[in-house]
Amino acid sequence: MADTGPITEINLSKLDDTSSMKLSISLMTALGLGESQNQLNQLHGPFPVPSRKELAIAYPFTVQSSNSTDPRIQEYGRYCTLFLLFLLDTKSRVLANYNLIERILIRDITAISSQDNLTLDLIKTIYKNIESIISSAEGKSTPAAIKQSTTDLERIQIDHERHQVLSSIIRDVTQIQASLTALLDESMVFTDTPILEGAFYMRPTVKPEDFIKILPQISRYEKILARLDGEEKETMKEIVEVSVLVRIGNLFYWKAIKSQQVLEYEKAVEFYIRANQLKDDSVLYLTIGSIYRKLGRDQEAKNWVEGGFSRMRERKESIRISRNMLFGDI
């Protein structure tokens, strides 16, 4: 994340510059652009790569910045995301070794303290380590070099076996994410405008209601979710339900910005609130508050903004952005 928005710093894939940037913006947006600290240092996905047949898993992390002029980045670090792309025919091996891949990334990336240490050679080394995992006997055996360099092997095996339970769910989730991405490709036009000023704008031929059609698919996951507990259940609920609801809210919000229709703003708030009920998130609180401010509903705006900043304080997130700068004197 550069001071002006997402950029592709290192690209070892076959994606061209436009495709890699589209991947970066779409998935970094889905992951919250680093605003939520609980997204860091863990794998997310698989996600479909926009307009391509590959899949990607994402690993967000932060490094100390050496060249930022943004005081928030100087203090809290620069947000980065490593995307691992793989072909569809290797999906089963990737999922079978999902937890081991995550542990390799935790080991290699969390040791990086500065942006200057994030080099091409380091990314190549990570790539070779993970490629050796994916290439090993359909994922049934782990290369000796990886075993020797990975600590807590018993824990890895336990987590690996537990993750097998999730593999079928992740495959189904990938199918829904593919539907979402297809709709995004149809409904958005990619531009080079900085993301905070609107990196996408609506095609008039696609309506937010197209996304609403996907919601019934969520119900078939309830029985599967009932088999899970704790963090795993919340992760799956977030991938399926929260991401769908937030994307619908985004569509209504983008449409409202163009039309300035009160009804569109209210629909955006409706879906953001539904998403927030599933995942209590400070960014959603602030977004809802800013919309209520636009609608002139100052007391509701104040309640949501205060709730958002309260959660930011609780989670030790950045609170240096002036509320008056964002939302006016409320």
C-alpha cells in the first residue's frame, strides 16, 4: 500500500500490470485495506483471480516504512499483501497443505522488520518453499527441508488434519466467490483513479439486485457451519456472509454517490448494518456514520461514529484521523 494507494511492488506471476493491479485492489479491498488488525498474518481465500482461471490466496502483513510521508504509515507501518496464485488443477494440494503454507509464511514474513528487507530474493525463496510443498506427492508428504526448518511439527500435523474438515467448505466458498467476482467484473470499470477517491464506478446496466440473488446460496452453509466452532466458524461466516453483504452495500453506496438518492443511501446502510451484526467492525461503524451524516441524521451519525472510534480504541487501532476532518462537527 503506497501513500497514494495500492501498487504492485513485486510480480513473479504471469499476470500483466493491469491484471496484477486489479487483483491487488479487489482483494485488498475485500480484506479491508489493513484497517482490521485481525486480518494480519494469516491466509485468506482461495479467491478467484479477476477475469482469469487461476485462484489466489492472500497473506496480509505490515512492515516498518522507510520512505512514507504519511504520518499514520510512519507510526503503524506499511500494509502489504502477498498473493499466491495457483492453477485450478492444483487446488486440492493447496487446500490439503493450507495450514502448512500459512506457517511457512508466518515464519518467513514475520521476521521482516523493515520495508527495505522485503526484497525480490526473499519472495523467490518463499515461492520455492511453497512450490516444493505443492509439488510433493499430491500433498501427502512434506519435503524434508521444510520439515527441518519448521518448528512445532506435532502442532502442524494437528492443524493440518483439522483443516481437512474445512477443505470441502472452502471449495464451495470458492464457487460463491467466483460468482461475486463475475458480477464485479460486469458491474465495475477499472480506472487509475486513487482508490480513496473511487477506484471503480458503476456500469448502469448492472443493478445491486443482481448481488441479492446470491444471498439464498448462503443458507446451505448453515449445517456445515454448525460443525465448526470458535475462530474457524467466524472465519467461514465472514468469507461467505459478510463479504456478500458488504459488496451489496458497496454497490448501493457507489450508486448513491452518483444519484444522490436518499433511498440508495438507506439501502447501503441496511446491508452494512446486516454485515456489522455478523462481524462487529470499526470501519463499518464509521462508514454507516458517514452515510447518516450525508442524510442529515446527525444523532444517528454521532452514535455510529462514536461506536467506531470506541472499537478502534479497544483494538488499539489508529485513532489519529480527526473525526471532524472525516465527518464534520457532529
